[in-house]
Amino acid sequence: MTALRDAEPFVLLNDLAYVSAGRILTVPSDQVVRAPAEDGGEKVGIAGLAGGVDEFLRTGRLLGEQGVPWANRSVRPVGPEAVTDVRPVIDAMVG
């Protein structure tokens, strides 16, 4: 069991990702990879995501900066103080 206070960094990171992006994009279906799962279900992934994350960890370049076709190219840098800006992004998502 995880205490609520232990989840705060994860929630903060995700909130700031939404604020930085300003919107949520739909990944085009031709960039979605599907494969059978060992339990009989289906695994779903995004083409280029693993390589893009590796590149980000090496260079700090975001996916949009790397030219990943489905990535958001209009992100803006934000810091922890921007977490208060997440409400409009969430409202836009649920629309």
C-alpha cells in the first residue's frame, strides 16, 4: 500500500506535463502498435516512444524537438509553481 503523500511527486509531474503541453493530442492510428499479450489480451504501444524517451534521457530534447511525428511541438517550460494552472487544461480535456 502506498501512502497518499508518497504519490505527490508522481501527480505533480503529470500535472506539470499537462500544463507544459497545454493540450492532449491523439496519437494517429498508424503510430499505434498492437501485439498479443501473454495473458491472452492485447498490448498497445506507440511507435517511437521508447526511442524518444531514451533520446530525452540522453539529451534532454523533448519528443516534439526530436521530430517524433505524433508529438506536441508547442510545449513550454514550466516549474512547480505552474501546477496551479492545471485546471484549465483538465477542463479542456473533458470539454
